[in-house]
Amino acid sequence: MSLFVEHLSQILIVLGLLALIIEVAVLGFATFVLFFLGLSLVLSGLMMSVGLLDATLMNALWVNAVLTAALAAVLWQPLKRMQAKTQSTEVNSDFADITLVLSDDLNEQSQLTHAYSGITWQLKSETPIAKGTTVKVVKKSVGVLWVAALGDE
């Protein structure tokens, strides 16, 4: 037991780092509980190492309880806001490489289709495109390939 108390600050730092690693690597920063606990363990271990706190089990318990609660109170909302931010980025796929020649005029009223990968897709465009024009797929949605003339991208 004396070995444990002798190296309490190092043990707290290691346990804090393990909690932080588990929170980030295993849980994907989805819950913040281990994050707050890990931070408080590291901070209390550092405070004991530099002599700001006596290295006793009772100090470790109380300081970690207070630090965990304080960190949760201060950081909960900023971390929730950070977690809620999403970026909408279009993923480039094999559809981006499709080029074809239109067999008919393409406008808002046309019902032009194209068979690709075993599926019949409806072709749409934001601007009218004449028959015989080479087009490239620029966007896709459910059952629809949005195309643009090769020079209009």
C-alpha cells in the first residue's frame, strides 16, 4: 500500500491518460464522462507531482470529484456545440466519371433515361441541353443523374 501512495501522482496521470485514450479511441469522443474524469486525474496527478497537493488518497478522491464536476460544468456546452457541427461534403464516386451522349433533347419536360449499373436512371439538368451533346454526371440523387454539358461545368 505504501508503494501505491508513494507513486500516487504517477498512477493518477497514467489512469487519466488511459481514460482519455479510451474516450477518444474506443468511444470516438461520443460521451464526455471519461474525458472529464481523465482530465481531472491528469490535472490532480500533476498538482501532486509539483507539490500543490499532498499525495494522499483522500486528497485524490476529493480533488478528482471537484475537478470532474467543474470541468463538466464548464466544458459540457462547448463540447456539445462542437460535436453538433457537421460538414456536408459531397463524396466523389464512380458516378463522377460517367460521360454520355444525349439521344434526345434534355429539358424540364423531357423524360430521358440512361441505363447504368443495371439501373435505369432519369436524366435531369439545370439548363436545357440539345440532342447529341456530350454530358457528364455532376450530381446524383435517388433514381436521378444530374448532368451538364462537358463545357458547362
